[in-house]
Amino acid sequence: MRYLPKSPDERKQMLAVVGGKSIDELFSSVPEQYRLKKALDLPGPLSEAEIIQYFKARAGENSLGYTSFLGAGVYNHLRSVITDTIIQRGEFLTSYTPYQAEITQGTLQSIFEFQTLMCQLTGQEVANASMYDGSTAATEAVLMAERLTSRGRVLVARSVHPEYRAVLKTYAKNSGLTVEEVPISVDGTVDTKVLQSSLKEDVAAVLVQSPNFLGVIEPIADLANIAHKVGALLVATVTEAVSLGLVNPPAEADIVALEGQSFGLAPSYGGPYVGVIASREKFVRQMPGRLVGQTTDSNGRRGFVLTLATREQHIRREKATSNICTNQALCALAVTVHLCLLGKEGLREMAHQNLSKARFALTELEKIPGVRRAFDAPFFNEFTIELPRSVKLVNAQLLREKIVGPFVLGTAYPELTKHALVCVTETITRVEIEKFASALRSALQQPV
Amino acid sequence: MTYPPSYRYTTQHEWIDAKDGVGTIGITDYAQHELGDVVFVELPKPGAKVQAGKSFGTVESVKAVSEIYAPVSGEVVEANADLETTPEKLNSDPHKSAWLIRIKLADQAELAKLMDAKAYDAFISEKNKEASA
Amino acid sequence: MTERFKKASQHVSQNERLIFETSSRGKRAFELPPLDVPPADAAKVLGHYHRDEGVSDFPEVSEIEVVRHFTRLSTWNYAIDLGMYPLGSCTMKYNPRVNEFVARLDGIATEHPYQPQELSQGCLKIIKLLEDCLLEITGMDSITLQPAAGAQGELTGLLLIRAYLQKQGNPRKKVLIPDSAHGTNPATAVIAGYQVENIKSESHGQIDVEKLRDLVTEDVAALMITNPSTLGIFEPRIAEIADILHRQGALLYMDGANMNALTGITRPGDMGVDVMHLNLHKTFSTPHGGGGPGAGPVAMKKILEPFRPTPVLIEKDGGRLLLDANRPESIGRVKAFAGNFGVLVRALAYILAYGPGIRQATEDAVLNATYIRKKLEGVFELPYSLPSMHEVVFSDARQKQNGVNTMDIAKRLIDYGFHPYTTAFPLIVAGAMMIEPTESESKEECDLFIGAMKSIAHEAATNPQLVKTAPHTTRVGRLDEVGAARKPILRWKQAPARSEAAD
């Protein structure tokens, strides 16, 4: 087997050293009755070429050749080939968590750079070394607010990603946290009247998303003011991080939970992505996840180490801030490389192209009779439209034109029966937008 | 370092200096030595109630977290704010400037259950003997 | 051969500043295709939400500078690709490159989790095949691939147990955890809403079955066991342990962190385990990447199946695969979307490469660990004498007499060209030296490691100072962790403006 570096003779030599007559003797501590008597029933062995062939065949059964207008928390953006080239360097790819600082300065410095980039983007003072993804980061951010305030109620905007809300619900169930939903107002933002009336002194946090799941930008500064009046914390989550190139960061929020997928990570059918928690410096001791700090070595030179580790599970055990051990270091590295490539101007330009193309698409779609923009508040690269008929049926028509239609909002919001969430990033061309508009027009003209 | 004779001590290595119904609480030199370099101290806010034998805060070194237990019960009147910025004082001056909290004593009689300096010294010597055995 | 082969020597290591310090206004490393629609007036359409200035202090560098920056940083890392990585309980094995290749294919990496399921059959077939393979390997009935990592798998497993017991009328109060367990176990139990009760190991480092009998009451929801234990020792009474729990209506959770010792040899499902997680980034070779991403599938017995996180994969007539979210008894979601799919792809590619021959990997892993144990016995103290499997735990008791501890020896290994083994864990061994070579090491690499360890033991006896101040060959010396924790500097900041002459 090509992954195993031993000849039969070397195995024999080693076995002789340990004084075993057969390999089976090495497993003598496993009771006979539980030892497998036959080989596992697994497909393979496959050569490298056969493995590639298998996965290419599976790839062919997916959506190759379609143009997609899906976003909803996962975005298609341009990625430089450099990002994958760098993160596939064995020194990064095949290294462990940097506990041995002397021989992992590469990973440590890159994480320190990642933490800095995340602070700059979000307008926050500190950021961790990454979390599993946006959904778990948002959940952990809420739990962090619970610890900071010692309060047990959380208000969550209904405009937060439905799957993020679902994850929070799972985690909250056994932690004594009560989660209540705040409805959406007519312009698509969180209903501040209901929010204000639900906010009492027992509320730990208000969780909002911006741009929210309907594409609309939330008034973070106003929401922070409202939350702070009763001593609650504002937790803001961002699923489309490219927006931060052009939209004001949630600097007024107390904790930010960001999904970084948009920065150099492929959609990859749902993961791996990378979450981040950023917050005010005074909250850092309650922040979950790893942190890298700058320090000096025995010769006074700058170096980096994992720090404030006492918050973590391997030391605090049952008193840890979270049970998370891994972060998403390699994904965080991809984000770091990608953002260094984009730079200040590149990020701004990318964000601007998203805004421009989404505006253009909206204009084109609004020309179609019966199609209307659902919410008036400003948006970035996603917007909600209302159609005169079922989005599901329309999408089925679009598929025939090799178009993956917009997200069907009715699946997550039963009240939005004829609403679709359209996402247009810089990867979509004008021609594709026009083709989409014309396909939608003819789909709507078909007899029902 | 000698253990101040006017203080009282616990088996968990806290000391208390009680005067006029107010007790100043800290950790002993032995405790700071066991902990190693202290990097962070977490203390309760004034007004918080502490209970004899129950944890009221934590002291952190780089790789360990230790609970600090109240020698006696009472209400916190002051926490040592200096330790927020200079936790290293706990290593250099544990019996004086690096006190942790002051409390209003709930029950003076609880003090009698604690060791005096001589008894604590003997307790430590016994511990050291065990360790080297 | 006249000269003995020496693994490590020194070479030039280039210095590199932070990327922010090399930034200069107006440089670019990335260009977009020209905008083909009318440009939006951002200030107008975004109004007061418009970020006027862009992101301040964001780097501005050229392409070659980005490539050199990260390439230089990479050379400061140790990695499996450079040599043996004997970190106990971490299973640092070779990460096959074909796995990286297939995970990045168009049609795999490009797929959106919300695209229609009829356009996702390829992805779903990959998930299905991996599910089937892992069920065969573990001997369990049902599985979820959603959890993002081992710790999340643990949580999922305990939530499944909780939901199952809740349905019987009482979720119960306590989870029992051996003192040799990884710290994540107790942290997870608390998040799942349970109190933790630690069980002391008996004198051989095994679970004290007699004591367990007393501890398992109707308050106990589960026992979390690691098998082989963190000492690398198989728990032979596992079926009896399962039986004790089951009699009281409690369940047996197995931490599958050490599955690399069992794959193809025996199956947890056959020994009475009710639920377990797997670390795909350990046993199934997906890269650690400097600390993630991972994946932590949870395999379970039939009784727990109704509670799996949503959505679950189901097969319709004609073999069409679907993700079904309509599961009324489900514990809910633990993560958005369909799990860390890219990691799942890599794990499946690994399994396909071996097929049934995966047993050989287990055999080689155990052979390597046993070989190292045999060769180092007598040089280092072996606190537990039961046969070890995929890893061996020594202690620094002998070297300590000269003031040299496990961390010193670990750091000195760096100078010999190896990554340190795991120190200070498991907690039940004072001065633990936990060595897991995995199957990926050749006899020659094992011999070099053994030689290095013996040489360090000799140094510890004759020149302890040399070991205590190690490493001596790295680009940075031991770092001031105390200073880092007392006054945390967690990000770069633009230094206040000053005159250039001051440099």
C-alpha cells in the first residue's frame, strides 16, 4: 500500500524486536470474541487515478454548467490561485495546532495577522483565531454575552439566518437560556418597536445580522443604543463579509460573529468555512476559541504564542468557556492570504462590483411585470423580490435554462410565500444577469 | 518568607487579617509559589456575598487556573483593583500589597476555626516533607 | 555507509515582518475583470451605511510580496511532510495529496449547499458512501456527518443521549468521566446540561469496574470512555462496562479519538458502545492544517437514530438521495449547512485508497508504537505496564532526578529534527511523555527517533543544562508566555507617526 512506508521484511524485523510471533499478538488485549474474523466490507483499494475518476464522476452529477443566483449565507466570489497554492504548502497543511511555538511561528504569525485583519474589518478591538463557522460563532457569541451579563434571555431577530437560529436553539436548550424572536418590519429590518418593548433588564443579548438574511442592512448603531439602555449587549453577525469593504462595520456592536467564507473559501457544499468572534478588549477573558499573542523570546526578539489558554477546555475542563478545541486554522490562513492579495483597494473594488451588479440585476428584474422589490431598506449584494407566483415553480422553469434560481424564502419563512432572495456577486456577468431576467420573464408568462 | 503572626490561615492557603469586623483576604506565599507566575486575577465586585469554604474568585498562571476559597463568610466591601493591571504583585508581595478582597465579616466566631501562623507553618512543613518523600 | 545518517542540520531561515509592516500605499496583488454594468454610486445608495474610507490600515502589497511573505512564514513551521510528528492522541499521519486534489475539483468545491437536490446527487452520493464506510468500520447502525469537529461530535452524542432519555421521561443528571479522559469530555458534558462525576482509574490505569458498579445509579445518563484509553491501553472489560450501564438504563459513549488503534481489528458497535464520535482529521487523514478544519461524525445504535441532527440523508426509490429536514424528534442543528463537506470528501478518498486493507494501517501503527516502547523501555520510566496499542506513555521520573522534565526533553527533540511528543497529558501520569508514531513512519524514521530519545536521555544524565535550555537551533528561543498573558497584545496596530530618522 503506497501510504505505508514498510517492506514486509522490515515488518518482520520490527516484530522480532518486540518479541511477537505474529501481528495478531499485538492485539492480544482485545478479547478474542470481539476481534473481527473477516476483512471489513469496504470499497477499494483504489489507485490514485481511480480515486480521481470516482470523484470526477460524482462532480459530473452536480451542478457544473449552471449559473447560480444563490447566496443565503454562502457566496461565490473570485479566488486567486495563489490562495490554494499557499495553503497547500505542506508546512501549513500538515502542521498541528501551534502549541510548540518555537517550530510553528509561521502558523502563529499568520493567525496574528488574521486576528488583526478581522479587527480592522469589523471595527472591533480583539478577534479570536477562528471558530467552526458563522453559525457556531454566532451561537458562541450569544453564550459569551450570557456569561458577561449573567442574564438568561436572548432576543434574536427573525432576519438572522434561519440555520444560525436553529444552531443557537440547539445549544440554548440545555444551558438555561431563553431565546425569543423579534419580527421583521415592513422595510425588512428588525422591528425596533417590538424589540424595545421586549427588552427588559433580564436580557443578555440582542442578536442581529447585517446585511440580514433578506439582504437588508440593519441599523447597527441604533440597535446598539436600544440594547445598551437596559444593559444588554448587541451581538451582530455578518454572513457576507465582502460587504465590509463598502458598508460600515458593526463597530457599535459589543460582539461580532463573522462568517469568513466569502474571503477565499469555496462553497464546497456547506463547509469547511471559518467563523470569527471579535469584540471589545475588555471582554476577551470570556471569549471562546484560541488567541495568538505577541511576545518576545529569550533573546528579546519578537515572536508569537497561543495565549490566555486558561479559558480553554483542556485546562478548565468542566469550567471552560466552550468545549471547542480546534479552530479552522487552514481556512483562516486562506482568508488571510486572500485578504492580503485583495488589499485595501481590491476589497473595496470587489465590494463595489457586488453592489453595482446587484443594483443592475434589481433594475432589470423590476422591469418584469409583477416582479417587485419587497423591502425598501438599503442592501448590498442580495435583495428580496416578490413574484406573482410560486418561486419553486419558477425555479423549476429556470433550471431548464441552466439557471439555479434564487433562494426560496418560503422554505424558511412561511409568511414570505412568493418571495425570493436573489444574490449577485462579481462572478456573475451582465450577460448572465440579462439571461436570468429574460428567463424569469418567460417563466412568468407561462400559463400556470 | 515568614507568615504574619496576626493573620489567620486556611488549609487551602488563604490568609485573613481581621480588624474591627473587616477582614482582608489574600493567598499565602506558599500558594503563589505553587501557582507560578500569576497572569490574571478574577475577583468579585463589592456587594457580593462570600461564603466560608466556597470559591469567590480565580487566580490564573499561564497553564493553570486555581479557585480561591473564602476563609470566612461576609460581604465584599472592596476588591484590589491594582491586581487587574499588575497581577505579578501576587508573586512578589502576597501578604501585603497583593491582598485580594476586603469583606465585612458575617460571623466573627468563624475566625476561631482557622489556623494561626504557627499552625500554618507546621502544616506547610508537613506538606513539603510529603512532597519530597 | 561510513558516516551515520544525521536527521537534522541548520540552514538559513529568512526573517519576515508582519504583512502590515511591508504595506505601501497604492500597491496591488489582485485585479478584477472590468465592471460590465453601470457603476453604482455607493455613497448614494448606501447612505449613512457607506464606509467612506475603506478599511483603514488594510495591507497594500504586490503579488510576489504576498507569495514570499507566506512562503517564508511556512518555512518556520514543522510539519508531517518534514518528518515524524509523534504527538500522542493527535494521530498525525500522512495526509495524502490526492485528497486535496479531489476536494478542489470543479463540481465538488464549487457546489452550493442550497442548490436543488437533483443537481447535488454527486455530493449526496459521497456523503452516503462515507456514511456506509464509517458504519462498517464502527459496527454501528446509524450516523450523522454534520458535526464540525470532535468536540462538536461529543456534544452531538450527548445531546442524542439526552433526547433519548428525555423521551423515556427523565434526561438524568450526571455523566461519568474517567480521570484519564481528555479535558474536552467534561467541558462538553456541562454544555449538554449534565453534571460531571470523575472516576478515578485503578492501579493499571483502567476503569475501576467494581467502583463503576456503585457509581451507576438512575441519576447517571452515560459514561464517556476513551478506548483505547489515553494511556494507549485497550479496555478489555468494555462489554461488561456497557452491561453495567445498560442495566441501569444508562448509555455508553465512546470517544473515538483513538480509533487508529482499532480500525479493521475490532468494532465499538460490537462491544456494547451506544454512540461514538470519530475525528476524521485523526484516523482518516484529513489535514490538521495548523489546527483545523476537522470533522466529527457521530455513529450510533438504532435507539438513537430518531434524534439525529437535521437534515438527515435518506434514500428514495430508485436510489435518489435527499436531505430530509422533517424529523420531529431531532435534537436540531449543530451547525449550518451539510457539515464540513470538503473534509468528508478527503476522508472518503482516504478510505477508498485502502479499502479492506485499512487494517494494515492499524497494524503498522500499533507495531510502530510497540517497537518504540520496546526500544525505549529501560531508558525512560514506563508507569503503566499493560500492553499499549497505537501509543505509549512514558514518564520523566528518571530524568527528573537531574532536574530535566518532560517538557525539556520534548523541546530538545526539536534540535534532533522531530516534533515533540505530547507532554503533560494524560493528567494521571506525572511528567507524561505520550508518543504516537502512527503507521506513516518507516522503520528508519522510528530508529532515528529512538536514537534521538536515547541520546537526550544520555544528555539529561551528563549535561542536563543542555536539555533544560533547549531548543538551541530554532529561529526563536523559548518565548515569554507569562508576559504574553499578563499584557496581551492580540493584534498589530499602526505605530504612532514618528520621524524616519528615528529608525
